[in-house]
Amino acid sequence: MNASPVIEWNRLVIDLMQSITQPSDVDLPRRNTSEAARVYALLNVAMHDAMGGLGGDPALEPRWVVQPAPGLSADLAPFAAIGAGCQLLEGLFSLPQREQQIRDLMRNLRDEHAGASGVIADITAALDYGKDVASALLADQRYAIPTNDPVEDLHLPANPPPEGIGRLGFAPGAARYRRLTPFVLDRGDWFHAPPPQELAGFGYAREWHEVYAQGSLALREAAADSFESRMARLWRGGVGTSQETGFWMEIARVISADPARALTLSEQTRVMTAIAVANCDAMITSWSSKWTYTFWRPQDAIRRGDEDGNAATFGDPAWAPYNGSQGASPEHTSGTATFAGACSTVLAHLFGDAVSFEVDFQSATGLIGPQTFDHLALTADIAVRTRVWNGIYFASAGEAGLLAGRLVGRRIIDAMALMPM
């Protein structure tokens, strides 16, 4: 059986993301959770619409790039996907070594599929058509990184840090991604989350103490082999990983590529595209809430606990999160929880909840070996809890993100008319 272009391009883009480890890397702008979500969505949307443009499967009708096809047979759809994947990734990654990897995979896939069927002229035309679809998508300003980001609608603290209490204590960073046009949702704030806990309330104090006790570096290092510590390391994003948005792409790829399922190329395309756009729209949804509330992370909250006006908290300047850093975005809501809610909802609709799969998100970092999961909903719940165990989110940020993500997932299912497989 020929290798699936959709599976192989998704494997390569994850490898490319994992390889960005140096601050001097020309592709460094791709190494963040929000940009990774955009990249995964663009790649899979390009392949979806390139294959769909050749006809043959109504379920792959083009949604994002509707471009006339050159009158080629639907049997050439694999070549359209090969061309689209190559053009899309070449347009996003600049390091010569990565460009060589992209071209090598394109040639290998082309030659493997060409040996089975097709006239050379038709194959070339299908490859070129896929490249044209990808180029059109890259040129579409709706999905470009927003460059103008007015700050007047950001609810930043009136007083700059360190005076601001309960609010973000560092630069806005990736706030502009909240303005990215969603791939499916009508608006990025469609499933806006309710606000975080009031600083002076009992609920905030309860969550504060939970993170203080369960997410500290000292505790987790002392119990490094515990389930909580192992899962915290597995779901940790950052350097050497495909980023938090990439974790669910890896899960979807493993499930879709399982030989026991024997999914067709068209079915694999629908799965990967649905997860990619669910991921990206979930990111936009979470970022919309994050940059409305600009709530502080547990590290700031715990180190300055004697300044928050809550009699049940206290300051511990030496406290550090197990994650190693407190994160680069506001706390409410959790992006990881929103991604988990959206993607687990879509995958459970397609395959049922009881799905067994093995993943190693940290294969390039060596933090932990392969781990096996048996249920999608439980996997999502674990992903959400790891934000507390890593010491970087309060519980309510995970709960709100998970709910918003599930709503995003349901919208993806309905809009794309996804049917169980």
C-alpha cells in the first residue's frame, strides 16, 4: 500500500516543529502554540481543498479555497495533496535543511504513487494544481498572522507590573492571534468564557492552595515517578515539541494511520482537517478570553499572595512551578484545555470514545517515554489536570477551557457534516 500523503505531511510538519530548538533559528517564529495551530490548519486545509477540487468525493468539497480544477481525474487526488503539502510547507519554513526535507518527501511520495498509476503529464498537472491551491491559501489575508493589533481593547492593568495585582505581569506576546479569522467559527469570541475567580473569594483561595500544593517544583521533583508528574511532563509544550496544539494532531495522526482501521485517503483527510481546524479555532477562542481577562498565572499569584486581599492566601517568594516557567500568556482560560475539549469531541464523534492509542509528545526531549491511552474523554481530562500539576493554571481555567473547547468541537462536527467512521 502506498504511503498516505496526508499522514506523511502531518508527520513531517510535526518533525519540523520539534526541530526548532535554537533562538537563532530562522524559523523560530513558528515555535509557539498559536502559530503552530495556524500552520497545522493551513497544511490540512490546503490538502483537503486540493483533493476536493478534483471531485470524486462530495465529503471533500472545497470549503476554503474554491479554485477551478484542470479537468483531471479524481484518481489523481493523492498528487494534488502531495503538491499542496509541499507548497504550503515550503512557503512557511525557510531553513535550507527543512526545505530539503520537504522536497525529499515530495519526491518520495510522488515517485511511490506514480509507480502505481497515472500519466506523467496528468501527474504533473495534479501536483501543480495542489501547489496552486496552497499558494492561494497562503495569500489569503484572512488566515495571515494579524500585523496590526490595536491595544485599546486589551484589558491590560492600569498600572504596569509589578504594581498590578491579579493581572498579567509580562508583555502581551501572542495577543494578536485572537484576531486571526477562524476557519469554521463565525467569530473568535463566539464561545467566550466566564471570568476567573474573584481574588477575594473562597473559590480563588481553594484553587490557589490546590496549585500551591500540587504544582510546585519541589513536590513534583520529589515524586517524579508519580502518575501526576509523568503526565505533567508528557503534556508539557515548549522547545523540542510540536507544541500543545500539535499534541492532538499527533493523536489524530496515530489513530488515522492505524492499519486496523484501514481508512481511505479521503477519510484520513477529513479526520486530520477536522482536528486541525478544531485546534486552531479552539486556540482563537481561548486567546479571546485570555486577552479579555489578562489574569495572572499561579507563580505571580503565589509569590505575591500576601498582596491579593484574600486572608486565606499568603506570599511565598521562593515558590516555583513544576513546568519550569509560568507560561507566556494570560491564565484564563487554559489553551491546552480548550484544545483538548475541541479535539476529543471531534475524535469521539468519529471513532467513539473508547479508542486506544500510544503517543510520545516528548520524543525529541526525552522527558518521558511513550504512553498509552484508552479513552478520549479521559485523555482530555488528564490533559486539563496537567496544567495544575505543572503549576501554571488554576482549576477553573481548565474547566472553562474544556467546556468552550467542547462547544467548538460540536460546531466543527455540524459545519463539516462529519459522519462517524
